[in-house]
Amino acid sequence: MAKGAGERWIAESIAARRGLGWARSPALHELTEARQGPYHYTIGPYSEPVLSVAAGDRIRIETRDAFGGAMRTERDKPTRRLRMPFVNPQNGPIMVEGAEPGDALAVYIESMRPRGENPRGTCCMIPHFGALTGTGLTAMLQAPLPEVTRKVDLDEKEVKWSARVTLPYKPHIGTLSASPEIDSINSLTPDQHGGNMDLPDMGPGSITYLPVRTTGARLFIGDAHACQGDGEVCGTAVEYASTTTIRVDVIKGWTLEWPRLEREDFIMAIGSARPLEDAARIAYRELVLWMENEYGFERWDAYMMLSQCGRVRLGNFVDPKYTVGAGIAKRYLAAPAAGKE
């Protein structure tokens, strides 16, 4: 796999240093729509695998947009074209050889490209869905907000939101999961398995580490976003069909409670819960423990230090659970050189 200037750090990543198959020459697998067959709306241990790969292999995946392609024009209304909760279709499950409960699955997102001859994204306002409206979990007597569908032209450089505004193309995967041990969880809900985290940092150049709780890990992936702000406030990003290429590996004996993420310049622990502050607490707690267990920090020193230099990324606060990532720059994790304090 060729490495550009921005990918050289990958050789020093946790996945590269500890992965079961990272040193081997990776095979490339294709997971097309035809090979996928039915897409999934639940993440769990009961669906039939569509692919089996070795640790260290690459997979090129054809994802559908969050609406399964049902929102074709700006005249389409979500209540007429969609049937909740059958949104957020997932590719998978993909079995990764060597993954066993108690391990971690590393998912390196290598690239994300728009799919189709004239790629367009879709953003919708859906009744009783979003951060600034009453929902089934935040019950209100007010009428729902209006239904709006916007189709958005895009390419690998920019997202043409309107005649007035052009946004940068900053893709990420909204939903990434390894199967829970016994539960089957809908594809809209984030939790310890990963799920619909909607973290904008989970794009090309990132490695996500997921807890493995079933043999083979049973990886699910989908919900590609061409861009998204913190919070995904209206309930949807610029949802689009993608060709996403990933590399997967297994880190033996690295037992995680919650997902983690690594990029070139920082690490991040991820928590999902309601209320939002509990998601932040989970993320920061996991980050403190990570710093203590693997970077040699004393627990309370790490806790106080994060109060000074920790960083928070808001994934979504629109789904059944909200997601927060708590991170720290890698430069603060490096041990001091000999003779220096």
C-alpha cells in the first residue's frame, strides 16, 4: 500500500506496531453491492457473514447512503419515502481471521470516494428527528419541524451546498461496529460496540479500534458522510454513496471497553450515552485509564492534565444515544528525552 506524506505516521501507529497481520503484504477484497446482497439495519451476531479476510487485509466497499438511495429528488418527503428505523444500511458482517473476544479490531480508513457518474449527497429534515425538535425520547407537544430534502452536488474536492456556500469535502464513516456478544442493536444507536457515532474525525487517515466480543469480530460499516459539523444538528449530514477502502487488523489481548481512535497527531477515547454529559464522562474516563495503563501517567496527574489540554469532539446529539470523543495530542504523551524533565 503506497504511503503519501500524510500517511507515514501509520508505520508508527498502534495498529502497525501491535497488529497481528500488519507486516504482511495485504490482499485486496471487493465488497460490491452485488456481493453484499441485503444490507443490514441491525448490528449483532446473528446475520450471515458476506466476507472473510485475513488480519492485515484491505477491503474496497460500496456503501449506500443513509437513506438507501430512496431520497431521489428535493420533492421527496422523508415520511413518504422512508420507513423508520430502516435507515443507515450497513455492509457486512465481515469476518476477520484471528479475532477473538478480548482482542481489539483495528480499522484504518484509507480512502473514501463518491460513487456514481454524477455523485450527489442528500441532507434531510425528518419529523421528530434532530437536536432542535421534539423526539420520541425528548417528548414535546409542538408540531414537528417541516420536512426538507436537499440534494447536493459533490466531488473529491468540494461539496456545493448552495450558490452561496461551498464546503470542503471532508468525508468520514458515520457508523462502524464490531458485533456485540449477544445483543442485536439497530444501526442508528451508538454504544460500546461502536455503531452510529458520527464522529467527523473517523475519516481517511484515521484508525478506529473496536472491542472484539465475538469470534471473527463481525465488522459492520456504512453511513458515509461527505461532510458534517459537530453534532450533526439537523439529524443528517451530507449523506452519500461511497467507495470506501479500509485495512483491518487484530491486536491480540488488547481488551477495550469502548472504541478508541488514532490519527497522526492525537489519540481519542469515545463514549456514547444520554445525557450528553455522561457520554463526555465515559470518553474522558477511558482516556485517563488509557494514559495510565499504556503511557505511564499517574492517574490523577492524567486527570488534572486533561483539564488543561484535553480536547472534545462532538459526534452526534441527535440519535438514541449521543457520542463524544475525548482526545489528547500525541506530543504530550511522549516520554522525555534522557536527562530532561
